[in-house]
Amino acid sequence: MALFVFILGVDLMQTELKQVKQVVQATFVEEDIRWHLAVHQLDHFIAGAVYERQQNNKIYFYQPNRQKHYRIEPYKNMIRLAGTKQGHMPLLLGVKHATVTYHKPFIQVTVTALSGQCYQNNFYLPVTEARL
């Protein structure tokens, strides 16, 4: 009888471990999807924009199509786009750590998600010769 209970317990543990593995894989898949959506959204948003300056882990740029100045920055547990006035647009949530740097002519965004997964991408953003 004790052997039966032991085998049943081991079988239940194996089932639970399989489910944990599936949950972890699903988490990484969701993070990957969120990351790729954020990359697409930022790439689309900065198309046609020009770099202005970098300051304190923030990149400032001008979007001529909208005639507005913006910045991209890590903020709390997210990467966000913000204008010079109130409000912001979250690009990516679930961020543990992020850096935003400029290496002419690219913005480099490096993110560590809450799960520990790391992501990095470069976005084309040319420098304007004349201050707008």
C-alpha cells in the first residue's frame, strides 16, 4: 500500500512539473510577443523622426509629421514614449531593467524582463543638422 501511494505521489509530481514547464514556456512566448509588438510600434512611431539629444537614459527626438518633440525612456516597470506635455504611451510593460542609448544613427534599447529574459534592438534615428 505504501508503495502505491509513493508511485501515485511521484506520478502527480511529474504531471505538475510538466505543467510548470508549460507555464514557463507560455510566459516566454507572451514576453516575446510583447517585445516584438513594442519593437514594431516604436519603429513605426520614429519613422521620419530626427534625434535631438540623450540625457539620463532618455532619448529626445523630433517628429516632423506631428510637429512634436518626444522622448523614449525607461519608467518604473515599462518603456514609454512621452511628449513634452502631460501623458505618455507605454510601449512595453513587465520591464525589470532597461537602458536606452544613442549610437549615431541608432537608438539601442536593451531590456531585461521581469522573468530575466533579455532583449535588445536598434532603431534608426538620424541626427538633424539644424536644430528644429
